[in-house]
Amino acid sequence: MPRSSYYLLALLLSFIATFLWFSSSVKSSTKTPILTLAYGSCSCPPGSDQAKTDLTPSSPPIKPSSSLPTGITITSPSPIPPLHPSSDSTPEPPTSYYLPYTPTTQLSRHPFPSKLWQKAGPNGINEDRQKDIQSWLSQNPSLRHEIFTDGSAEQYVRDQFSKFPDIIDTYTDLQVPILKADFLRQLILYADGGVWSDLDVTCHIPISAWIPDAYKNATNLVVGLEFDGNQFASWTVMAKPRSSHIAAAIEYIMDALEDSAEQANTTISGLTMKTISDVVAVTGPQAMTRAILQSVSRELGERVEGGNVSGLHEPVLLRDVLVLPNAAFGAMQAGWPTDQGPYLVEHHYAGSWKNDHGGESGGDKDGSGDGSVEKDGGQEEEGGEGEGESESHGDSRVKSEIRER
Ligand SMILES: *[C@@H]1O[C@H](CO)[C@@H](O)[C@H](O)[C@H]1NC(C)=O
Ligand SMILES: *[C@@H]1O[C@H](CO)[C@@H](O)[C@H](O)[C@H]1NC(C)=O
Ligand SMILES: *[C@@H]1O[C@H](CO)[C@@H](O)[C@H](O)[C@H]1NC(C)=O
């Protein structure tokens, strides 16, 4: 064997040895980082692992209990949090209540306030409406009664919602009377409760008899169906104060108004009957219906829709909301059905709110001067409680068209 072969062999052996040493040292060096990484995954100072494991028994962050959101902004009148993307064209259900509310079971222990709330327009109250008012007082002798004027309504909202400047601003910014009137009833029902009724409604049955005995201790809100049976009437509503469902209605209206203003490229005060897409859906009965059904669904943890309250022959209790068949409040347009319980109130549809001004009630045309929008209507009765208006009508009797079952 030539000498060079030994050299080559020696070279090869030393190369192999070097390679083995190198690869083993690489192996051990790659091991180290892995271990280091494993230890390094705790970036906390020594001793804190213990605390960490003790504190992380997979409990989620503390949340408001169950599906019932709580009114957490009671003491801090901060701006209303955006409840849904403002680019949405149709308002979505609010995810939390902005206004504090009384839990259902607690509310159930209280009676409905024995009070009727109404609102007159700047032109005062004509004879037909005086008869309607008298019907309430005759049927309910112990009923307290208050009629707002534009001025006293605004003062009321300022007083009651002093902690919620957004609500005050929205109410005072609104220029169209029907929008204001729609919003006002929800605010009153929330703050004080009792019965809201438009002026063109006759009461046929005492309020104390509206709720069947079986539902008396579980009802905190009473609504009737409109003639088409698809939405709740907003001309007459009875509520206990601080109902979560009325809170939901207020929020729904606030959001819908904001969305409408955005769509019309204007502000709340710039909204008119022409720029607002659909009054009924923004502040009116449809808005109220959607908000209440959404609120009930949320609290029941079950979807409740229009179908659950259509074609009713008996009242239906949805959580604490009693829905009356449309004979109750909407008999006149429902064709006086005889199989849907008693006619409780009768709505005369005197309002011609679809006029350009969004009047609460057309003044001259239909002869009901209980609310026209004309600012020049003159005699604004400011400030007063309005009680005088209802007390000065002597014994004018209810119209002869009383219908009972
Ligand atoms: C409510 O009234 C119903 C029927 O009268 C009764 O069965 C039920 O126990 C009452 N519930 C409460 C909470 O009082
Ligand atoms: C919205 O109104 C502003 C001011 O009036 C105007 O400058 C802007 O072009 C309008 N935008 C749209 C999309 O109409
Ligand atoms: C609402 O209607 C649906 C479909 O008919 C029904 O399954 C559901 O139980 C109803 N919910 C309530 C609360 O009545």
C-alpha cells in the first residue's frame, strides 16, 4: 500500500471523527435551546407561576349575570355607547340596556301606577277630545290625570332624564311633532309608568279590569294589537315604571333616529317628515313592537316574533308583557271582532300625522284641534300640569258609541 493511502485513510478517519464530534455537539447544542424555550415560556419572575396557576382556574372575566344585561351607566351620564355599526341601515337589537331597569320579579310586586298621561298640541283640546278625556275619568274615578303641553313635556323630560343628556338632547332636538310625541310616551312610561293614551281614544272599560286575573301578578307591561294584528298599538300603552322593555324601546328609538339622520345626511334637529324614511319604523308603533319583541326574546332566551302575537283570541303573556287581542285596543279598525275579548278602548284615528308637518293631529280638516304643528297656533299653555283642562268639562258624557261585549 502506498504511503499516500495511509495519509488518505488517516485524513478520512479524522474527518469522520470530527464530523461525529461536531454533529454530537450540534445535537446537544440544539437540545439546550429547546429546554431554554420550555423554561422561557414563563416570562414571569420566579415564584409567580404558582400565583398564576392559582388565579387561572379557567374562570372567564366577570360578566353581568346571565343574559340579562344590567344598566351600568346609572351614575355616569356618558354618551350612549354605539350599540351597532352606524352604517347599518336597519337598527339591530341593542346588546345592552343603557337605562337602568327594575328586574321583572321585583317589578311584579308593584301595582301599575293609577295615572293617565296625555299630551295636547298647541291648539288645546276640542270638544270631541274633551269627551274622550271624560270617558277615562268616568270609567276610572280614582285615576290621576295629567295632560302635557309642549312646554311642560320638555320640562318633564329635562327633570326626569337629567342624568341622560343624550335623551334630553334627542327629545329637544326633534322638530317633527309626531316624532316627539312617539318618543315622549316611551319616556313617560319608563320614568313614571301608568297609562299613556293619545287624546283621540275613548276608554270603555275600567283600567283595573284590563288584565285578566290569571295574569295580574305577572304582568308589568300591557300592549294591544293594531288592526292588522302585526304590531302593537302605541296610542294606548300601560306600563310599570322602569320596565326593561320600555328601556329597550327608548334605546331603539334613539338609535333609529341617529341612523335616520345619518342616512339623510343631517342631524336629529334636521329630520323632517320628508327626510325620515319611515316614521312608523323609526319612532312609532313598529319601532316599539320590534324593541319589545327583541327585549322579550333576549330575556326569555327564545326568539319571539310577530307570529307569536298574531291572530290572538285571548291575551298572551310573553314573559311580563301582556299582549291583548286586537279587539282590546284596535276594535274599530279590526271590524269589531266578537271573539277576541272586550273592547277596552276605542281609537278614533283623529290624528293626521302624515301631513307635511307631522302633526300629532290635524287641526282643521278633521275638526280635532288637539294638536297641530303650527307654531303660530298661538296660545301655548306652558308649564302647567294641565290638570285644569280635564277638570273643567263638567259632566259631558261619553259618546253613545260605547261598545261592550
Ligand atoms: C300568580 O297567580 C297565579 C294564578 O292566580 C298563581 O298560580 C301564581 O302562583 C301566582 N304567582 C305569584 C308569583 O304570586
Ligand atoms: C352632506 O352634507 C354636507 C354639508 O351640508 C355636504 O358637504 C356633503 O357633501 C353631504 N354629503 C352627502 C353624501 O350628501
Ligand atoms: C313562538 O312561536 C314559535 C313558533 O310557533 C314557538 O315555537 C314558540 O314556542 C313561541 N314562543 C313563545 C314564547 O310563545
